[in-house]
Amino acid sequence: AEGMKEDSTSWNSFVSSLISRGLTGVRLVTGDRCAGLVNTVSELLPQARYQRCMVHFMRNVLSKVSPRHTRWAGDALKAVFAMESRESALAKAEQVATEMEERKLREAAKCLREGIDETTTYLLKDYPVEHRRRIRTNNMIERLNREIRRRTRVVGAFPDGRSALMLISARIRYVTSNDWSTRRYLDMSRLHDTMNEAN
């Protein structure tokens, strides 16, 4: 769908159009903390939880770290996301935030504390362990977006939004029929297993 910005109105319109076309059963939405998307998920997809992209979150925290502490902070954040359970990840994050404060990285510690809860949604028992590595980031859509940007830059300017949408749709069809059709990104039978265990 064509959209000029990522505000609540645009996301609301987009997700509403997906629902009207038959979208159901959404249990998780992964994004880069765009406020418009987060609001739309809670409003239109009440059964879904929001997972903040781990990669974007780490970049946000590291942007508040001084250069001499960047390597340490990067390793510390990786240790948080290497935890096997949500409880241990949250405990490790608090430990890292405390150490950040000791190193005079108060803004980074604040950012870590504020965002860690929604960045560890993937560790909840509702989602299969086998899916964790894939659902904690929005890397898959980022790669697709990179490919779309590469194609649209070649054209430069479009006469109207419809022509841009036609090119992008053609590229998405190509990627999904070639690149995505040859491999399985997630084994959805695992998701069915977790649903049965929850009942």
C-alpha cells in the first residue's frame, strides 16, 4: 500500500485493509518501535503481542554510549539476548543497566530499562524456541525493503503512486516466488504445538 509516513493513521489504514482482505490469527508483530505501528497493533490486533526489533533496540542503546565503552556495551547487550529465558534476560539487562550507570552511561541505562520488556517478547512461552532467532528482529522485511529501494532508485521519479506500487508489487512477487519459495523461514507446525500446550 502507498503511504507517505509511518504515523498511526497510515498504519491503521494499512492493517485495516489487511484485516478486510482476510488477515486473522496474528499472534506477534515485530517492528522497529514506530509509535504508529505499536498503537495500531494494540487497537486492531488485540490478540497479538508486539516485539521490538532486537537489532534496532541495540542500535538505540549503543547510540547513547560513548565510543570508549561501545565494545563493552555491545558485548553486554549480546549477553542479554543470549539468555534462554525471559526472566534471566530481564535480570541480565538490569545488571547491565546498573553497570552502565557505574560507567556514567545513564542515558544508555535508561534506554535499556525502558525498552527491554518489549524487546524480549520473543522469549515468552507462547512462541516456539525454534522460532526465537527469526522473530526477535525484522531483518527479513528489512532485506526486502533494501531490494525495493534498490529497484526504485534506478527509476528515480514515478509519474504517480500507482506506477511505483506496480513496480514494487512486481518485485515482491518475484522475491516471494523465487527466493522465499525455496526455503522455509519458520516451521509453523511448531507454533501449532505451542498453541496446543497452552490449551
